Amino acid sequence: MPASTVIGLSGNFQRPSKSRSLVADVVGRIGRQYGLAAEVYDLFDFGDTLGAARHASDLDPAGAKILKNILAADILVVGTPPTKAAIPAFSNSSLICSTHCRCRANPFSSRPRGAVTGTR
């Protein structure tokens, strides 16, 4: 991946998806405005191993590459359908906790963070 990237992740397993379209639009705008490389993924892209994975090493090669790209991204945009709000709420809580973690392996500790939310 190029040095500066914006990655979008949509919490959907199906396509087409309004959530993915929204995430792609936001990621595209950020990428164009700031000259960043942009990529968008959804949960479907992770493949069949995502549901059973307990560790990153349990992902298939496609899923492992996506996870590597997410962890290396300068900006991460996450979107999900309103009916699945528990997923991003849990993810947001996990990210907040991980950013305050003092462990050496925390990939988010030195990065700025922000949140954007919306409703129907």
C-alpha cells in the first residue's frame, strides 16, 4: 500500500449495500481531497474464515491482507446498517479501549481518532 491511505469498512455480508455505498462515498471524498490512496471493504471480502477466526492468524490469505491494510491505514472509516448497530457500538468500544491500552502491540495508540455517526 502507498504511504498514506484511507480504508473503508462496511459491516455488511451482502451486496449491493447502501452502507457500503455511503462508506465508499466518504472514503472517496477523503482520498481525493487529501491525495490519499483509498480502498473499501465489507465483511464479505474477508471470506469464509472470518466467523470462525479467533486470531488474525486464523484468517485466510485474503482476510489477513485486508486486516493488514486496515491496521496500516492512516484513516479508517467504518459504516454499518442501522439495524446492526450493536456491531459498530461494540467495535467502537473496543477501539476506544485499545487506544488507551498501554501495551506495545497497540496499532492505534499513536494515531489521531475521530468518530462520525448518523441515523436514518
